[in-house]
Amino acid sequence: MPRCPTCRAEVKARAENPSFPFCTPRCRAVDLGRWFIGEYRVESERTAPERKEGSDGDPEKH
């Protein structure tokens, strides 16, 4: 059985649980709050630290 990503409790199937993959609406809200405060991040080319951009927005040529 799948587990809630927030509290690790077992989670019922989707038809029985509208908060899936979370066990409760509270765990779903806790996860959303973590995204809002920046605890979770998705890297992209634009935010990767090794990329440098010139003043016109294009990557610098070496």
C-alpha cells in the first residue's frame, strides 16, 4: 500500500481518498506550505548555478 509523503502513513486508493497521494487534507496542506516556503525546489537550466547570462539574457560565449 502506498504511503503519505508527509507523514508516511498508509494511504487508501484514489477513489476512496480525494487527498491522494496524501492521507488527509492536512498532510496535503503541509506539503503545499513546504513548496511555498522554498523547502522543495525543482532545478531548471535557468536556476542552475553554473549557467551565466549576459546583459541581453543570452548565455555568455566562451
